[in-house]
Amino acid sequence: MSFAMFVAWVLVGVVAGVLAGLVVQRGGYGLKRDVILGLVGSVGASVILRTLGVLTEAGIVVGAIIAFVGAAILIGAQRKFWPTESAGEEKADKWWRWGLGAAVVAVVAWMTLGPVPQPAATAAVIEDKTYTVTPASVKVQAGIVTGEVIEMKVAERIEKGSDRIVTAAKLTGTLRMKNTSANQTVRLLEGKLRYIDAQGRPIKLEDARTEPTFKLAGYGTERLDPGQEATQSLDVEFPAEALKAKRLKEIRLEFSYIPSPYREETVNFAVSIGAGK
């Protein structure tokens, strides 16, 4: 059952109760009881028929007609079998009937002729905007640690149509590192990216955005023995100013590590094997 159908049942019951005292003035118990009888008859008849499967496919108009019939039957039964001896309604009761009737008619008119509810606003379409980085892969070297940064690109999320920025630009890629020393191990700490303009000055990030740093500590990457390699994903903030044409000249990678001596020792120990059993 829809909410509109239930509201129709209630309004029909109220209208039936109001009309009862205007059409058949003798035998009633007043406006209050007539409205209650109208509501009970309207909703009760509709619920019973709906439970029996009669109103399962009925529209709101048919449902309202059946609700009115149910209300009329209950009010008519009261007038027939349990009438009051009152000679008629009080004058004030009659005014209340006319007022309530007018109010119900006004509500029905507003629901029918009032402004049509506007559909909910369509959710904005969000799309990814990607900027290429040329070259996308570069070689790097810092002391005994060498490697490369590959698959670099810049992406931001914007609202389609308005171009409003939803998620600020970020630089992504992969950093591969290798310890080229033959006798030192390396403990990696952290790295930082700086974006340099044509005058050699760093391009600053907007307010409330974090510095483009990344941790190198993690399983399999916190230590590099001689000849060992490690891979680190990059996903750091990128300044909007650097997206302008000819604004960005180079990207500077800074990272720190702690080297320490690496030694391999050989120890021989005598053993013998007993007879098998």
C-alpha cells in the first residue's frame, strides 16, 4: 500500500463524517463521532478488501470510491440502528462541519493542483583527468643507491561540465632502487619530491595540502644488502601551479638512507656421519 493511497482513505473518511451531519442531521452523535465513524469505515473497508485481494491492483480513484462506500455504510448503520434522540446538531457543531469540510477540500485541491514536486537533483558526474609526464621514466642515482622512476603520471578528479576540482592533483609512479655497493648494506628511511620551476625555485603546494614525502620503511624495502633491489610505489601531492604550461621544469627526488659495513665470514667445522640403521 502506497502512502498516497492511505492518505486518500483518511481524507475520504473525514469527508464522509463531515457530510453525514449535513445530509442527515437527525440521529447523529455530533461531528467528532461522525468523523471517527467515517475514518473507521473508510480505512476498515479498504483494508479488508485489500487483504482479500480485491484492491491489490486498484488505482487511487477506485480505492477512494471503495473507502467512501465503507464510510457511508458504517455511518448509515449508526443512523439506522443506534440513532440518538437529539433533535439536531448544535449551531456551533454545524459551523465546525463546514470549516472542516472546507479544509479537507482545500487539502485535496492543493494535492491535485499544487506544484509538482521537482525531481531530485542528478548527482554530478565525477571523472579522472590525467596529465602525461615526459619522460614517464627516468634514471636516478644517489651514492651507492641507483634506480629508476617509471610510469609517472599526474591525475586529478573533476566534476564533469563545471570542471570543479573534487580531488587535487597527485603524482603516481613506481620507484625502483638497487644497492650497488659490494661491502655495505643500506637502511632506507624516507624520500621527498620537490617540483622545480624554470627559475630553479621550488613550486609550493596549496594551503592544507601535505608535503610530497613517502616512507621507505616496509617489509622488503627497509634494508638493501649489496646487489639487492626494492620497489616503492609513489602516490604524492602535486601542485596545481605545476600543471600550467611551461611552469614545471624538473622533479627533484631526495631520499635518506644509512649505510653500514656488510661482511661475510666463512667458518669450517668438522663432522662425521654414522652408519645407517
